[in-house]
Amino acid sequence: MAHVVKGLPKSDEPLYASDFDNVTLPQAETYAENHTTDISDVLRELSRETHLKTPHGRMLSGVLQGRLLQLLCKLKNPQSVLEIGTFTGYSAIAIGEVLAPTATLTCIEINPEYEDFIRKYTNKAGLSKTIELIIGNALQIIPTLKSTFDLIFLDADKVHYPEYYDLVMPKLTQGGLLVADNVLWSGQVWDAAYNNKEVTALRQFNDKIQNDSRVTNLLLPLRDGLMIVEKTG
Ligand SMILES: C[S@@+](CC[C@H](N)C(=O)[O-])C[C@H]1O[C@@H](n2cnc3c(N)ncnc32)[C@H](O)[C@@H]1O
């Protein structure tokens, strides 16, 4: 029998991650957020303005994921970070807040409508020297990037996740981390009833990583699923 996740969207071809619910029970998430150190004033203001001015507020990483990204950065102390999919800047600022003063964060966002938003909050957070924003299609931009990265956060364009994996792995330093969001796609990845293009790509992505002997990976069922990949071989 197909596993039914409460709150799944009616359509099996949603356009945005914000169109459907996380896999985590809402009560568990609220309780976890209430027992997690609060976010900064800048992130709270950014979150509020995002919800007020865009219909996609649920695309924000949020408290739990933001805190997890910060913890990974504090433990890893990356000197160079790449973010694919910045939206209004929540995860970028969360990461930027804990980076060493000499570290850099390159953010790629395809939608120019978010640029002013991102720059406004990057300035408010005092991170305009740390964060380099590139507006454009990450699939085309990544091959032009000269540097390597100690941490990469993949959070855009789910239908191309397998291609992104091939593009970013050579740019990830040995021991570096790739963190990819939405890999459970509201539970559709394990349900044979779903075969839309996002879920097909995410299954390929998850299988590709599971079968890659160069990495040690952890699929964390936090919110919509986070794949954490360490380049170990
Ligand atoms: C889930 S949101 C990112 C959320 C953000 N990381 C955060 O935590 O607040 C995904 C973003 O990826 C962007 N995007 C989609 N396709 C893209 C592409 N090919 N290249 C770069 N950005 C893309 C979308 O415009 C959207 O803003």
C-alpha cells in the first residue's frame, strides 16, 4: 500500500517546494524550533519581509535548517562556500553569520527579482564583503567558477540535481561537504505512485550518491530531507 504523507499537494507536479509540506510532522517541527537557539534579528526581519512580499515564504531554510548549516560551518570552518539557489538570502546570511572573517560565500540565484532583497539583507547583516552574489543559471555558471569549495549548499532546480552532483563534485575539496535540500520531496521519493520529473531526478540523485564510493553520506529526514555528503575518497 502506498505510504500517504499528511498534507501532500493535490497535484503531483508542484512548481515550488513551498507548494507542499515537509515530511516532518508539523508538531515535531514546532517543538524542535521552540527548543533551538533563536535566529538573529536580521534573519527574523528577512523572514518576515519574505512572507509579506512573496508567495513562496516556505522556501526559506528556516530555523532548524539554518541552525544546522551554521553548526556544520562552525565544525568545518570552510574558507570557501558555494550556495546554489539563494531566494531572498536566508540560508546565505545564516551561513555568512558564522563564517571566519577571511572566508567567502558565492551565491547563485537565477531570479533577478530577488537581487535587491538579497543585497539589502546582506548589507544589514554586515556581510557584503563575504557574500558574492551571481545572478544567473547555476547550471551555466558553475562550470565557469575557478575556485574550489569546502562546503556547497544545493537548494535549487531539483530536476537537475543529478547534473549538479556531477558539476560540483570536482569543485568540492577533499573532506568537503555537499548539503542538498528537499531530497525526500514530501515523501514522494519512496512512493511508487509518484513519477513526476522532480521525484524522478531526486531518486536518481539519492541513488547516485548512495552508490558513489568517493563519499560518505547521511540522508537526514529533517523538514523535506537533507542529504549531507562528505567527500572522503
Ligand atoms: C528553495 S529556494 C532557495 C532557498 C534559500 N536557499 C533559503 O534557504 O532561503 C530555490 C531558489 O533557487 C532558484 N533557482 C531555481 N533554478 C535555479 C537555477 N537554475 N540557478 C540558480 N538558481 C535557481 C529559485 O529562483 C529560488 O529562489
